[in-house]
Amino acid sequence: MKPAPFQYHRVTDLSEATALLAGLENVRLLSGGQSLMPMMNLRYVAVDHLIDLNPVAELSGIEIEDTQVRMGAMTRQRTVLDSDALAARAPIFREALAFVGHIQTRNRGTIGGSLAHMDPAAELMGLAALLNARITVARHDAERDVAIADYVRGYMTPDIEPDEVLASVMFDLWPAGHGWDFREFAQRHGDFAIVGVGTLLDLADDGRVARAALVLIGVDEGPVRLFDVETMLAGEKPTEALFRAAGDMAAKRDMSEDALVSADYRKHLTSVLVERSLAQSCRRAKEGGNA
Amino acid sequence: MPEHHPPGREISLRVNGRAYTATVEDRFSLADFLRQNLGLTGTHLGCEHGVCGACTVLVDGHAVRGCLMLAVQAEGSEVLTVEGLADTDGNLNPLQQAFMDHHGLQCGFCTPGILMTLTVYLRDHPDCDETDLREALSGNICRCTGYETIVQAALSVVRAQRNEVSE
């Protein structure tokens, strides 16, 4: 189908976008368009005004610092996937981004667009939770930072007001030598994951787990950080038995259910994927991780 | 602007090397613009929500969904469609010829999108293998071939490119 008629607005800087946004009714921001345009074509969404952020150069770019990385909201998913500098510091981005849609959608799709759309199975939301993201949203007269823990208000509902623009996101970077893994199970490559798992693992000099971080996607309204499992793993000797126990622990929580997939199946996938993901992260940490 | 005229504007862009200036409705997708305004009906629309890949075209050298990009967003861009692959005498390019030789199409509906996806993928990944190609093709749905002959056609182009390099 074709979208209902709307007025298109091309803006070239952020202040122009926020000023316009403050003065219009029934308006949406257009970033990569890989979720919004399908919804408009199917007429799930009908807007009077569309503000195109694509020409706003200041919203694009990857800035790598010592312990964190900032990405502009309009940074293309392709750009993140292709960044060798980022892959050297945080290789999980490349592994996770390969699961986001297909070549053609990653060429247009953006980081901010995915975070604002907030699909329950969004890999980028998973990375945001895993890497303690802070999201900067701007309005015409101010901006504010939102911690990822406060960002998810409900199903596909981020903490962004109608007059605000998601401007950038800051992710933590882990020290050199950490292990990483991102994997998911979907019916076909490129489909939304039934369950996805991301893990990061840092080993101490004595070979024990110094620090672990785990996240699930596809199982709830937003990404689920497994803080209980992370606490359980800390200080332990990494063994197959430990990772199996972590998988079982991860699966002991309520999970979403839909017409095709039962909660029990999601729990089963979770236990298997968490165990395998931790084993792979551990292997990579032992090999010197990303160093 | 009277209310019954849907919002639109004039855009200028290059398609298959030729410059166009045209007036288009704001809500028109790039694929609809190519088909209806420029008469380039080689770009096909299947699902119109970004799943099937039939509408894939190249914008500034990158494969994109023609149904998920607005025509007005292509202002100033260089677009390549399936019509731009063969030479001006109508001789098929090596990828198109490989599809013909390997029966890489049956009904042909998905073919333009697949050709455009592979055009840029083979350019950027000259050393790709069968696994890479199958993943690269995951964003294009073909309901006739089962993909086997498409992959065979693409692999034959990879082999030919390699031989050219080694010669």
C-alpha cells in the first residue's frame, strides 16, 4: 500500500528540527525509515507532517573515547558495522549488527531510529542495555540524558516526549582483552529474533570471572539485563557447569508469549543460548579477547 | 496550495547516468517515482513494506529498498536501476548473462532486486563464497528458484572476476 498524504519537511540542523517539531501537530521524525515507512505504507501510522533528519550532518558520526563511545542518532547501521576502529574496541557491535535486518535495510537504518522505534527484539536496544547506554534527547530549548534503565516505558514506548528528538547515544567500552558474544535464534536469517543473547566477560589474572554482563532480547517489552546472573558469575571459575547453571538461572523469569512462540520455548532457547554465549565469550577472553 | 492538491515538490537527480528534474508528491516512494514518473518499470514492487527486496535499487552506490525511501529524499542522488545494467546496445552485463546461462530466474519478478543487490555485493566482496552469497541474498525473496541457480550464477561471476585478476 501507499502512505496517506503528508507534508514533507527537510531540515539540515538539529535546532531547525526541534523548532519545527515544537510547532506542528501529528508529526513524526524520519530517520532511516526502515520501520516507520513500512508502518506508514501499511497505514498503521498516518501523519500530517514528516520531518526528515537525514540531511542533518551533526547527528551522524562515531566518537571513540577512552572508556565510552558516542554515536550520533543518524549514524547508519552500516557505518557502525563497517567501523574497524569500533570493532577493535568493542567487537560485539559488529557481531550484533550483522543480525539487524539485511544489507539493504542497514544501508538506510540508523542507530537512533532503532532505539526510538524500540522493537522488543532490537539488537541495538540489547547493546544499549549491555553497555549501560545514556541516551541524549533534545528539545527546542534544552536537552537531557536518559539512562537506559529509565528509557523503556513500555511496549515500543521510549522515554521521549512528542517535542523531543533522540540526538545521540553513549555506550560504555570494556577494557582490552574482554570476551564477547552475540547470538540469536530466529526462523530465518534477518527475521526478528525469538530470543537473542549478548554477553561480555572479563577474566581476572587467576582465571576467574572478574566481571560479566548479559542481556536478552525478544523476551519482554525491552531488553532484559541479567543482573542476578552477573552477580552469580562474578568471582567464579569459568567452567561448563557454571555456564549451564547461568543458562538455567537466566531462563527462570517470566517471558513473553505470542501466537507462534510459547513462553516455555523462549525459556528453553534462553538457557541454551546463554550457556553457549558465555562459553564463547570465555573462549575469546582466554584468547586475549579483542586485544 | 489548494487543499485538494497533495503536497509535492520538484526534485533533481540522476538515474542510470541521465539527469532528471520532475515534480513528485511528498508521499511517493522512490520505487513508485521511478516506475510512474520516469517510466522505469524494471524496478518491481512486491510487498511495499521492506521485506521482499524486489524494489532494491542503488542510491549513491548503496543497495536500498526503493519502497522505504521517499522520492523527495533522493534529491541530488545518483540512482542505478536494473535498466542501467546492460549497455546502450542492450547487451547484457556479465551478471545478467550469468543469470541467463544458469537459469537464475523463472518468473523474473524478484530478479531486478536480486541483480541490484548482487551488483554492489560482488563489487565490494570479490572474494565471497557460497555462504557469504546466501547471506547477502537473505534480503531478497525468490519464490521460484529455491535460490540454487541464483547462487550458481553469482558464483560463476566471482570465478570469472578472479580469473580476470589472475590473468
